[in-house]
Amino acid sequence: MIRLGVNLDHIATLRQARLETYPDPVQAAIFAELGGADNITCHLREDRRHIQDRDVKLLQETINIPLNFEMACTAEMLDLATQLKPSAVTLVPEKREELTTEGGLNVISMKESLQKAINQLKENKILVSLFVEASKPVMDVCKELGADAVEIHTGDFCQKLLSAHTSKSQFELVEEFQTVSKHASELGMQVHFGHGLNYRNAYWMQLIPEAEEANIGHAIVARAVFVGLSQAVKEMKDLLNNADHKPNWI
Ligand code: PXP
């Protein structure tokens, strides 16, 4: 089964657009849980553009499923994570001017800071996942750094899938993920996926036997406007796991 991590950042985006108290990501987590979410993900950005400190604290106190805390590798966030002790931390790159996380971590240039962060988080018994591009050498570095999991960036894949019009070209795109995921799994790391997954592409993850978790936000929150959050989560979980949706070579 592929676990579904529901990213609630965009519930908070809607709230912050009017600097209101609603909709509340903490309340949203209850509906996500009822829909079958396996964990709740949120990203506390340095500029606090959506999720606020209060959200992370309350989510950690109230949800009955694991909290995956997404954060940049900074001293401020590390302090917060060690106080909070979420089940998992996913380290992501962060740029102030980006609309959303644009690429994976540069694990080579950030090796030293990542190593320190991973050691600190693991001392606090927090599972550490690194958000990275699909590349075998990158997986080797993640292993060397002691990561428990990798979250493979699906942004490019989702874009390319849109312009891949034949089964052959679509399956070729998945092959890259299959090879890299197998490698990461053989190295002993959990394999997660995330970014840009939606109701038209998430079922492709079914072709990756090593896929353990998908973290999905924007598409679920957008669909929730029409069908409600629990239903949107339920539908996404079905796309990730129901064999009826598994892509076939046509
Ligand atoms: N995984 C990571 C590491 C992310 O940074 C994001 C975006 O915040 C997501 C998953 C979710 O992406 P999306 O909102 O496109 O589903």
C-alpha cells in the first residue's frame, strides 16, 4: 500500500489570503484523517506565507496520525523540530521568491549542514527524509548522510507526462523512477514521492513497487472545494492503491 501524506499548506494559504482565522489546517487534519490520510504534512516556511508556528504545534498535539514536518535546513527550524518532535522531518530546499518548492536538495553542496541536521534529528528519534531529484548518485549520498527516507521530486515527471502522448514514452518516464527507487530501497531507505501529483497522474505511482508514501497537497485541497476534504483524500488514496487505476500499456 502507498501511504498518503496529505499536505495542508494550502488550507493555510487560503486563510492567510485574508489574514483570517479560517479555514484552519488543524480542523482540516481531522477531515483528512477521516478520509484515510496516513499522515499529515505541513511546511513551515521561513517567510510564514501559509503554515504558522501555531499550526505545527497544534497539529502535533492533536492529530492521531504521524506528522511529517517539512522544513529548510536552518538553525531556526532545527530548534523548532527538536522541541516539537514530529514523527518525521522532510528537509527541503527553500527560496523566498519561489511559488512552491522548485527542486530537490543539492545534497553535495549542502553535505555538511545536512549531516549536522540529520544527526541532530536522529538523536531526537525523528525519521529523516530528504527531498531530492531522481538520481542514483544522489541516493548514494543520502544513504551516506544517514537519511531514513528519500522523497523523490515528481514535479518534472508530472510536467513531462502531460506531453508524453504514447504509452511507450509514458512508461519510459516511469522507468527512471523505477530504477532509482529500487536502488534507494536496496540501500535501505524508504522511498517517498511528492510534488505536482494530482488526480490525473498520481496513479502512475502504482508502477513503482518500492513506493511507500506519496505527499500530496495542492490537488487535494483544490478538489476539496468541490467534494469536501475527506472525499478528496479518499479518492486520492484509491488512485494510489486500487489496481483498477494501474496504468496499462495500450
Ligand atoms: N513534497 C514536498 C517536499 C513539497 O515541498 C511539496 C509542496 O509543498 C509537496 C510534496 C506537495 O506538493 P503539491 O502541493 O504539488 O502536491
